Amino acid sequence: MHFTVLIPARLASTRLPRKPLADIGGLPMVVRVAQRAASSGALRVVVAADDAAIVEACKAHGVQAVLTRVDHVNGSDRLAEACALLGLDGDDLVVNVQGDEPLIDPQLINACARLLVERPDCVMSTAAHALHAPDEFTNPNIVKVVTDLAGRALYFSRAPIPWWRDGYAQGVTTLAHPAPLRHIGLYGYRAGFLRRFPQLAISPLETIESLEQLRVLWHGERIAVHVAEQAPGPGVDTPADLERVRAIVKQNTP
């Protein structure tokens, strides 16, 4: 199984300025992400950056990086350009690891890549885990996914799905069985589809939910979903998240 990990990294961030370069235990965050990804079975790990400062920080720590345009609307467009720069196309496998996931499990990366090998009917793969907390189920910042019998995504939503008939009457103090699935923002792609994705018309569902993956389903393509046994380590969106991850790294560093 040969695949490439691509890590999109954008210097501008409203909640955490210069986030990819934030120090975590003496290393820039994006470098920590790349090092975790390198522990997977990836043939290579490449950071797709929008600023020379990120590229230089990566090179200083032996991480391959490519400089992409600054005007990309989203991460998928940046990854598509990176695929072109690296000569990836057709059935070449790419796993997109977000640049703010310094605690990403390498085995989860492998699972997304393996799923694409096993599921030739799907152009993408992603991951999810069982959700057990009612407050997370109703939180619009936590994306949920429902799947079909074959483990392919039927829909992603910020709304609590699936919803049982008497849910409102009971109050959301308990969850339906089987447990709903929380989407994990990790994606595997066939490179040919990833390069084609930016040319696809934007879906109205994507616009309503602010979920880019709905464009894939809207155009009739399929996404395979790996259900992990547990939740991944926390990502970094805010200064509070950064401090939490710093504490975890410090605790686990010999």
C-alpha cells in the first residue's frame, strides 16, 4: 500500500495567529504533525504551505514542503495544487492530515489509506467514532455522519443525526442506539479525483452546512467511512487548545 500524506498549512488564522508555527515542546506544530504522519505507512509526507516561513520551518527539521498559492479558498484546492506540483494523479493515494492535529494517530492515517485500497467504488475515505455525550451530539461544531450498510457516507451534518422520532419529547439526555457517529476530519483521496474536485460545482448543501465533503456526495460520488474504536487526540483551534496539547506533549515526553 503506497500513499502520500499531504498536510495543508495556512499561516493566517483568526483564532490563533501563525498557528502552523506555534511552538509545541520545542517544535513548530506543523512539524509535529508531519512527524506523527511519518510514523504511518506513508511513502512520503509533504506539507502544502501558503507561506515561505512554513516551508523554511519544515526544511529546518527535515520535513518536505511545497509552496502553494495564497489565494486558495479551502484546503482541498491547496491539496489539488500540491498534487500537481508532486506529479500525483489517477489512482495515486493521498491522505489529507490537517496541520493542526499534532496528536494524530498514525494507525488512523493507515486505516484511511487502506480503506481506499479495499473500496474501489469510493473516490474518498474518512473516519468517525461513536459519540456518547448528549451535549456533543447537539453541538453544531461537532459534525455527525450517517452511513449505509456498506459503510459509505449517506450524509454529514452539524445537526444531530440520526434523530429518533420521540427525541424532542424525551429531551436530549440520552442518545439513540446504535450510537451516532462523530466525523473525524481526516480524508483519503484518489489523486485524480482530488485534482478534479475544485472544478466541481459547489453544492447548496455544502453552502448551508459549511461542510465541503457534501459536494462529493451531491455529485454522486462515494465516501467510505472507517469507524475507529476511540476518539483521536485533541486538535488545535484556539489558544486554550494549544495549551492543552502542550501539556499532553510535555507529560508524554521522556
